[in-house]
Amino acid sequence: MGLLHHFGHEDLLRCRFALSPAWETQEAVRTLNRPDRQGYHLPWLRRLRADAAGLDGLDLRPLWLLMPRRGHSTDFISPPPSGPGVSFEEELALIRAADPAVAREDMRKALACTPGALDSEPGRSLLADPARAVRELADLLERAWRVLVEPYWPRLRALLEADILFHSRRLAAGGLEALFDGLHPGLSWDSASLTLTIERHSHHERVLGGRGLLLMPSAFVWPGIAGGFDPPWQPTVVYPARGIGALWAPVREHTPAPLARLLGRARADVLCALEEPASTTALAHRLGLAPSTVSAHLAVLRDAGLLISARHGHQVRYERTPLAIALTSGEPAG
């Protein structure tokens, strides 16, 4: 039993990573309605509730109706991203451009997975005018992005990019077998048949047919794993990103007092925040400091031999040197 992805030799060369603001948005919406998925995200929930004005008027019930606990979830409201650096605005444009006939069938399949949803008044309304439903759902997703995800996106993006970097290194060191072995307990790879299986209560098989597989880390999909995007969507597996447990934790709680005395509290906080490579913007958001302040601290730490920097696309990311790792962990460097 499970969702089986059958690879051909071309597919082995076309596995790649991406991240998706739209996916994180719809999974954040789902998390609000799923107490069993909220454990690591309780600090985020408290921040949302503290800003009650942000949640006022955000009626998420139409989206929740299309997110059954089991079975088909609506693909067109969270399509796999077209590239690694896609923006929410680009994904939203794709959602708005969904074919109403395709969207109707997509919604029908999702509604059928929740008893009574197809015959409910909201369900009938969605199917009666799919073009209007696409517009209204896209508008609702945009509002959800502005309230639930956009204020925290630098922190979330830093987590997702760090996960991609970690697993890219595993892929380089051990190939696909090592990569798939470390993504999720519910994922298994059979090298003899070139088959990747996601554990499921149902059975479904998909031949990749040369399209390869998109691998996408997510903060809000925890503790599960998602896959099974139907054609014409790119075959995709979404798995929980590493480090979710520390995602919402204040950095200052993890700064050793001796290090703060040595470097000064602010610079020590910056150094300890770099558990994974991150950009100035991501660090500033996480620490609650101005980007210019963080940039100045990063420059001093780099000049002192505690950081290295490398350009990735339009961003410069900073990473701790072995000496810095030793200082932040309290272990000897040699």
C-alpha cells in the first residue's frame, strides 16, 4: 500500500529541490484547523492571536472545505513551483489562471473525500460557478499569505533554504539512496526497481516518464509527508524541513553567557543564530534587529575569521567557520 513513484533513467537526472510560498500558505491555513499539527507552531499561533486585527475577517472555511484529512486535496490552489526562487506573486498568478473546468474537477475530488461536503451549500456553490470559485479562493489565499505567512517569510525561507543545502550535500555525498533515506520515515527507496514509495492507506502508482521528481521542504506539512500531484502537475514530494523545533524559538535563549561576554550580546546572538547558512534579511527578521545593524555585526564577525560568505543568486549567505562552531558549542576547535 502506498503512493509509488516509478523512475526511469532520465528521471534520476531530473530530481531537484524547490520551495513554495503558496504551498506554505495553504499548509499554514490547514494547520490552523488541525490541532494535531500545531505542536511546534504554538509560538506562531500565539503571535497570530495577539494580533487579533490581522485575523478579523479572514474566513478560511472555503479553503478548509477543500483540505480533507485524508484523500485528495485541491492541487490548483498549491501547484508545485515552476522554479527554485519563485515568488508568491508568481504562484498566485498561476492559481488565478487555473482552467475553471479543471479546477471544478479538482474541487469535486477534494469535496468527495469529506462526508457531506459535496451536497453542502458551500460545496455546491464552489462547483456551480468554478470561475468565480477560482477568483474567490485566490483572493482568500492572498489574504492568508499577508496575515499568516508573509510577516514570517524571511525566517521560514531561511529554514527551507538551509534544509535544501543540507540535503543537497547528502545527495552529493551518497546519491539518491542516501538522500531519500534521510527525508522522512514514511519514505522508502527501492534501488532495484527504481521506485520511491510514500506510505499511504490507499494504493496509487505513477510513472514519472522523464519529468523527474521535485523535492520540496515545508515547515507546516509536519509531521506528515505529501505527494501525489496529479497530471498535468509536476510530480512532487513535500516533506518536513529539518530544524522545525527551533523555528520559533528566540535566538537569545541559545546564546552561551561566556560567548556574550567575549563578543558582546548582539554579536554573539548573530553568531548563534547561524545554525544554518542565512542571509542578512533572514537574520534581521529572526533577531528583531535592523538589517543595517545585522550587516555591521556580520562584517565584524567575518573579518575576525568567524564567518564565511557566499553568493546564492541575489542573496549573500553567511556560514560559521569551524572556530565559530567551536565557540558556540563550547567545544575545543582542534
